[in-house]
Amino acid sequence: MKKHNPPIWADMFLEWYCSKNYIDEVQGDLYEWFQLRVEKQGLWLARLLYFLDVIRFMRSYRLKSIDELSQNSNNIAMLHNYLMTSWRSLTKNKLFSIINVSGLTVGITAFLLLWTYVQHERTYDQHLDNKENIFRIQQDRYNLGEITTQWAAGCGAIGKTLKDNFPEVESFVIMTNSNAILEYNEHVFREDATYYASEDFFKVFSINLIQGDPETVLKEPYKAVISESAAKKYFGEEEPIGKMIEHNGSKEFEIVGVYEDLPKKSHMQADLLYSFSTFVDIVENEVTDEWNWDGFYNYIVLKDGTDYKDFESKIADFIDKERGEELASSNEDVKFHLQPVTDIHLTSNYMMEFKPNGNEQATNFLFIIAFFIIIIAWVNYINLTTAKSMERSKEVGIRKVMGSMRGQLVKQFLVESFILNLVSLLAALLFIYLLLPYFNALTGRVVAFELLDPNMIMLIGGILVMGTLLSGLYPALVLSGFKPVAILKGKLKNSAGGKTLRKGMVVFQFFTSLVLMVGTTTVFYQLSYMNSQDLGVDINQTLVVRGPNVTDSLYSDKLNVFKHNLSAQSEINVVTSSTAVPGSQPDWNAGGIYVIGEDPDKSQQYRIIGGDYDYLEAFDIELAAGRNFEEERTTDPNTVILNESAAELMGFKDFEEALSKEIQFWGDTFQIVGVVKNYHNESLKKSFEPLIFRLIPNASNYYSVKVTTNNMPRTIATIEEEWKAQFPGNPFDFFFLDDHYQEQYKADQQFGQVFGLFAGLAIFIACLGLFGLASYMATQRYKEISVRKVLGATVGSVVTLLSRDFVILILIAIVLAIPVSWYVMDGWLAEFAYRIDMSWWLFALPGLTLIIIALATVSFQTIKVGTSNPVDALRSE
Amino acid sequence: MKGTYLGEFEELVLLTVAVLNGEAYGISIAELIEKESNRSVTISTIHNVLYRLEDKGYVKSELGGATAERGGRKKRLFSITATGHAVLNESKQLRNKLWDAMPEFGF
């Protein structure tokens, strides 16, 4: 009869756990029993039951004991010994251990926080199923070979044209924003994030449609789908489907679907989507034939495996062929680029983004800082441990004499380093949980730290292993390499090579700290520079009310009453209505404008601000030539005012000369009546854009109220009351213009703060290391100092002597850091049109601060030694 | 008294050990019990009971008798001790006494 074997895995398991005191009888009996079972119950069942029996036999008394385990392997006994020795040495040198652990903890905390943040920024729009194939078409317009506008939302025609002409394009979506005041049963809100979207929206973006049919919801005109949270806001617990929601008091949309809120980590933000066919119906224009009407997001889905860079050049050829002549005739050009949907958040910053995107450069900066900080922390450990090596050399000598192998010594030091790294890591994880909310407040993002994420586990494991090896291996090799005879004879001195390396690492730490400090100083100085510049426009004491969307035929009259009644108040100077206010780019961009009598081919693009008679005066914008709009002149609606930049773009050297000229603007003729001085309509990051002011007395986008009041709440109440009287049905939304203007710098401010915080941490870690080194040096030279003091050295001279070495190192670090930080920060400043120069004190100030901090750190130890009684040191021996 | 208490299954195993007379080990005990009482037993339970009996001093054991079908592993052979005998005896006496005291029934 063929002999059958029990399952090998079960057997191995049994042999693994079972003590040798029991293995014979248990395994023997199980074998016999198995053979009997095979005969009675068949092989398959017998094997299964064998396995169960193995598990049943697993009782605590049958498990291998610790002794049994360690008898098998000397390593385990040694490990036990390593742990014990490490623990002893760590507790013996408490100060060093604390310095090491705190340095590593701060380093790992900073690293992991920054890493999480950077990962967050880099993984937007990952929720989309087909993310590799979804692209947004970004559009650049050129005039006379120069870029004039760069759009996130391009012209109406491009998406559909590509879909119709290229088999590579599977589907497309066109979207455009709708500023809306929505109303349902007394619930009235202004909604900025509502969009018209074409019918394939839910096909392209895998956004979960909770109710409604993804194929048809956006097909019919005057249908809308609403996000879950917006549905709650308007309808509460009621069923949203079938409800009619009122749009700007004039149109009604039927809700036909509800979708899950878009994740925060998406470049897109939309609370409500209307069918695009509605938009077509409203503007009575197919839109998808419009090559010159911008402001439409076009998304396309490419077939799997299409190279999008190739396809981009195909688009260029296609545009050239189809539209080249027409574009060339007006000296224009247009280029389309494909943006992979997952790249948009970090790389795209063009006109009409859904929301402010991230900054790739800043993110990369932080990523690099993260690595520098953790390296500084590791360097600390290396420095302190090798510095301590003299003290431990005796231990190493004795161990070697007793027969310790070099490998075992290396292991011992690695275990020590592992323990330190592990403790620091655990402390760091705790800190991260405590600090994450503050960090999120600082960065303005909702970053989640997911400890159990497989990548995070790998990263943390990596930090532990790298930390142990990097920070432990060098000291381990140095220490284990000592010659026992030399050590025990007392001949050993720290090698010159070791000293140089240690100095090199101190230089590295301070070099990094200084670069970060210079960076922080530069960022904040640039910010304060921008804030202190004269903007050329008065944005203080200005309250801006967002104009009404729900209006009727009497709107102009009501606006006049509104202005009149408010201006009559003593605390209100003037009310001006306009299409744009300082602090953001005017939405109105117009091309094809040229001076009559000049070559129409030289037409250009301008930003247009429409305002009433009071606009320029209210904002204190100065005239360089000509006059303001005047109410008495009936021809003024056909006039324009330029800013200097626009006048120059039109080719006027002398602004007076412009005053007699007329311009062609979308088929109408406008007389130039004035030129205003350039002012910073937008942040100082940008240079002056060419602006044209047009007289639009009843502009309804913004009402700016200039106030002089001691009681802001009362003034606001007055305005609100008047608002409600004239524009019922419109929510009263207002902001302060200076806050609005500051918003432009928010990202830079956050960057500066984060930068500053981590610069501070880097310095802290570096100083911890310096403190450790100084205290070590002080003990080493205790006797020397005492002898010097006996011979008449003063405290001052001793402190100077001990500090001198460190100061030299820091000076070297400063010398190295200057060119590097100059190069890096000059690159950062290049983004700003109006910027500070990298002056000498941007380096001197941080450099001096660093020297002072370092000296203060060192002086704790040097002064202690310097003031000690020499007798204490010299009497023993 | 807890120390001398003998559970039902323990008594059964102890009896089997006595019956097998020096040839008692996990498998032989299990086989005999299965054959005589027609109940199925698990081998690990038998082992546990045997160790318990050994702790109480009712059986003693020695290693021996490796065979090929055991993968060359030795058996732990159990035999009953004098105390074990006494306990079994006591238990039997108790039963007999109680049987005798039972009134006659007219079956």
C-alpha cells in the first residue's frame, strides 16, 4: 500500500511551535492516527483533520520555551545582551540620549508632516476612474507672436471640434461658470461654484450620481443636478428630485439628479450643475462653433494608449490648417495644451481656474526641506556618537580583548541606534497626531495622516531602517575599528579624519539652517515690501457689496436710489458701481482693439473695467492726462479712459497725443478722453496690465462703498437696510477691499510661515547637536582649562578659547550658504514683477542671528567650565 | 476532595491504561476507547488527560517503541501506578455499595 504523508505545512508548523519535550509523542501519535484515518475516512479528510489536530495540540505547555529558543541560536542570547548594554549606555548618558532623541523626534515629525503635505498636494483628482485619459484643454492666445492671455477655460469650439475630427477622442465635456443666486422656498444663497456642463459630464468624470440617470440628467435644457450637501442646504430632508429651483430670479431649473460631493482633493469644485443646453438656449448660440469666445472648460477623454504629447502636436497642425489663415490675418495665434487631469492642481495657474491651485515650486521646496531636516537630525546622531567614542573606547577595548568580533560590536551599536530611532519615531507619531490640526490651519489644506496606509508603513519602516543604518553605521564602524591595545594603553586619540568629518557635518547643519533662514527672511521681506508699496489706488475703508443678480426692468433707477440714499449718510463718502474691483483680475478680457487710423492687424487684447462716473475718483486713481467721465456730456458713453500701460501698448509715446484718438472696440468707436497713471490693480507679483475703462453707469457686479466711520457695524447695518429696500431677493454679500486684496498674497504668506517654521526646527536640531558637542568638548578639556585658569587665564579668555572653534565652523557655513541661498531665493523672487533686491543684510541678519544663537548654545557649557573651580578638576589623579 | 477526584473521561482513560497493561499510549488508548464505547475521541484530549493523570500520580510514563509508521518518533508509554489502582478500586467499591443499596425493581 502506498504510504501517504500528512500535510507538510501542518507538520512544519507543529515542529516550529512544539517543544522538544513533547514533539516525539505528539508527532508520532499524530502520524499513526493519520494513517488510520486515511484508511477509514480517506486521504482528503484525514489531511484536514490532521491540520485541526495540530492546532488542537497547541497548548502553552507544549510551546518552545525561551531557553529552548536561545539554546538554538547564540544570536538571540547576544541580542538580549545588546539590548541590555544599549539600555545601560543610554541611561548612563542621559543628556546625550535626550539630545539625540529630541533631535530625531523633531526631525522625523517635521519630515513626516512635510511628506504628508507634499503627497497630499501631489495626489489630487486620484478618485477619477479614467484619470490617465482625461485631459483639460488649456489655451494660450498670442498677438504679434507674444503671449497675451493664458486660459484654464478656453474657447467654446475646441472640445467638440476635436471630438468630431479625431477618432482618438472618446468623449468631451464643455463647462462654464454661472454666477447665480439660487432660491427655493425662502432659502436664498449666492452660489459661485455652479456650472453649466454638457451631457457627458458623468461619463467623463466618475462622480457618483446617487439619484438620476447619468446618461440623461444633463441632456434637456433647464434641468440641473445638485450635490448632496447643496441639496441638504436647500431642501433639508425633502426629496430633491423634481423640485424647481429659481436661478437669479428669472429662470427655473428642475432638479433631476443628486451627486456625491466632489472630494476636497479635486481641482474642480461644483455644487450644482445645469445642463449645457440651457446655456445654449439662453445665449441663443451653439457656443461649440465659437473660436473667439473664451471662458469654457473643455475636457476630453483620449482612447487608451494615446500619447497625449503626440496628440497635442496633432491639434497644433489641425488648428494651423483650419484656422491658420484667419488667425494670421489678424496677427493672432492660439495654442492648445493638454493638461492631464491629475496634474492640474499643482501645475496650472491660469485665467479662470475653478479655485486657487497649489504651487509646484513651493511644494518641491518643502519636499527638499523635509529631506534636509531629517538629514540634519541624523547628522546630529552621528556627530554626538562619534564624539562620545573616546569614552566608549575602553568598553570596546575590553570587549575585543574578551573575544568580541568586530561584527558583534557593529551589531551592538546598531541596536543602540535602532532603539533611539524607534523611540524617536514613536514620539514623532504622537506629535504628528497632536500637531496635525495646527499644521492644517497653517497650510490651509485638510491633510490626513494615514498611519495604516501601505505607503506610509513603508515610509516609516524606511525611516527606521535608514535612520538606524545612516546614523548608526558610521559610529559603529569607527568604534569597532579601534585597536584594543592602543585603547587600553590609553594611546588612542580621536583621529584627525573623524574630527574633520564631524566639523564637516556641523558646517552642513548650519549651512542648511542658514539657507532656510535666508529664505524665510527673504519671503517675509518681500511680503512686507509688497504691502508697503504705494498701490496707486486707495483700497482702504472700502466695503464692497456684490451686486444683485435678481433684478427687474427698474434696476437702473433702483441703483441710483441706492447710491443716492447711501451717499446722503454722513459716514459714507461715495458709492460706485463697477464690473471689477482692485485685488482680482477683471473678468472682462477683450481682443481686436486698435486705434482708428492705425493698421487693424496690430490689434491687441486689453482688460476692461466698466464703471460709473465716480469709479476713478472713489478709488483715488490719478489721471496722467485728459479727464474723467463727466455726467454732463451726453457723448461720454462712447468714450474710454486708458491706463498708461494700455496707452503704451497702443503706441502712444505722449499721453496727450492719445486724447484726440479713437479706438475700435468690438465694432464700435470710442473716443479716448483720459489716461490714468498705472496703479496696482492686482498683486505686485504682476506687472501693470493694459486696462481700458468704459463708462457703464449701471454696472451690477460690485458696489464699492467708501466709508469714514467709527462704527463699522452700524454703517454695515445702514447699507444692508438700503440694500434690502432696493434689491429684495438678493443676499447681502460684502467684503472689505483691503482683505480681498490681501487674499492674493495668502499662498505666499502661508509658504513663508511654513518655511519659517521648518527653518526654526532645523536650527533647533542643529543647536541641539551643537550643545551636545560643546558639552562634550568642555568635559574633554576640563583639565586643560583648569590648568590654564591656575596659570591666570580669565573666564572671558577661556570662553573665547572654547567658542572660537565653533565660530569658525559657523563662519564657513555662512560663506557657503550665501551663494546657494542667493541663487535659490533670486529664483523665487523672479516670480514677482515688483521685488526686493537680494541685499547684503538679507544674509547678514540671519548670519548674525545664527552666530548669536550658536554662541548662546555653546556658552551654557563654556561658561560652566570657565567659572568652575580648577581645584575640583585637578585634585584627583 | 479535589486532588483525588476522578472525572468520567479520566476514569475511562485510566481504566484503559490498566487494561492495556504497559502498551498504553495515545493511539492504543484512543482505539480501545473508540472500539469499546463507540464514542469518537480526539487525540489531543487523550494526551491532555494522560498528563493530568500523571500529575495526580495515577499513571507513570516512559519513552520507547519508535516505529517507522510514527516517522521514527518515540511513544510515551503509560502504565498505572498503585495509587491509580487504589483510586479505581475505591470508585468501583463506591459503585458496588450503591448498587447493593438499590431496592429491587420489578423489571
